[in-house]
Amino acid sequence: MDKLSIVVSGLPAVGKTTVAKAIADRFKLRYYSGGDILKELAVARGYMQSGNDWWDKEHGIRFLEERASNPEFDKHVDDYLIALVKKGGVVVTSYTLPWLIGSEAVKILLKGSREKRAERMSARDAISYEEALRIVTIRDERNKRLYKSLYNIDLCKDIDVFDFVISTDDLQAESVIDIACNIVEHLIRSMGKSI
């Protein structure tokens, strides 16, 4: 694979989508979201889709529960994303891909405290901080259980698979984007990869 692929991971409301889309835009890469593909599967199963904050609403949380009893949803999406990463020239957001691929991609983890992520979700979705904290807590725990059950992955603990870890708590989104894009720019030059 001569074309660079990048996987951006992290817990809910840490800024994965914002950073991944910015990298894709700056370097003219294709962007894919594991969450968006899962949403398409949910809609095909009769779940209603409503806006970007779908995962934080009743339907998204119910679908997360259904996925816990049927791993085929996640495995299907992960297989699809792995194939895209191996072709190169993509930026992907995914909770699990960093553990499922080898050196086929540069893996960036965005880390943030539950409280800061709840602040971001509150501002992003125009909901109270308390409600955002409740949602982040539910999603964190359910995602951790799901991926421990599916792949024996301890999200946030098994981070040795990542090439780079960026702590987002004390940074504005623009700063995180600049850091991530500087990493990619450096890698393109040093590895001789094309984009």
C-alpha cells in the first residue's frame, strides 16, 4: 500500500469526526465513519434516524443494546473498514479498528475526560451538561462492554496499538486539528507515502 490511511479513535464526544474530517479535507483523502455505516444498518432494521446526535438519543442507545446481542453488525462494518484502509487513501473513525489492523494505517487516539467530553456534547447538541454527562457515561460503559465482549478490547486501557495519542481536554478543536494534521504532514514526508 503506497497511499496513507489514517484511523482516528476515541470515546464519544472527544472530537473524532471533527479531526478526521479536517484531515481528510486538508489532504484530499476519503472520509469514512464506522458510526455512520452502523447507522445505515440501523435504519435498514427499522430504527428512525434523526440528526448527527442520533447515537445519543433513544434509538441509538437501543441499537447499541441490540448490537451487544448480535455482533454481526459490528463485524460487518469492521470488515468493510479494514478493506478500505488496506486500499489506502482514507481517514476512518472507529472505536475498534486500531486493534484489528496492523501497520496498514497510522492510528491516532484522541483522549478526553468524561467531564470535558460532556461539555462538548452539551454545546454541540444544545442539551444540559447533566444530560450530556448521563449520555456520555451510558455510551462509554456500553461501548466498553460491547467491544470487550466482541474483541476482548479494553477501550482506553489497551492503547499501545496507537501511533499517536492526543489529549484534548486543554485544547480547542483547531489546536487538535493542527496537531493531527502536522503529524500526517510529517509522516507523508518521512515515509514517502502518497495521498
